[in-house]
Amino acid sequence: MFEINAEILANTTHCRKNNGCLAAESSSHCLNIEIVKCVGNKLLFVECNNSFCRYQLKYGHGSTICNCPVRMAIYNKYRK
């Protein structure tokens, strides 16, 4: 299980999966998304095209950004 700062969890109010990524299960959708690159530990470019996620943003031609505070914290702390 991942441990994330309570303030970050409190700021993640739009997750439709109830922060299922925190369980660190291999079946977690968000943990199975390929991270293409991380810019400045603040911007995750991912290989994903799911419209259900409110934290997903299309950027340019074909790029997708994940701006989920919990997912970013997991990546920055655990590199997963």
C-alpha cells in the first residue's frame, strides 16, 4: 500500500475510482497506465485515453496529461 500525505488526499476530490491506486494492486487502472515522461515532478505525460477520468487532459496532438495529485505523489515518491 502506498502512503500519501493527507493534504494531497484531501485535494484529490474528483477521483471516480475512490483512490484505488493507493492499494498498490496490479489491477489498479491508474497504476497500469504507462507514464511517458514526467516534467519537473509536476506534470505527467501518460499513454492513456480514458474519458472517465476527470484528471486526464488532452494536450497537443495525441498527448495526454494526468494531473491527479495522488497519482503524481505516487510517481514522485515510489517511481511507479
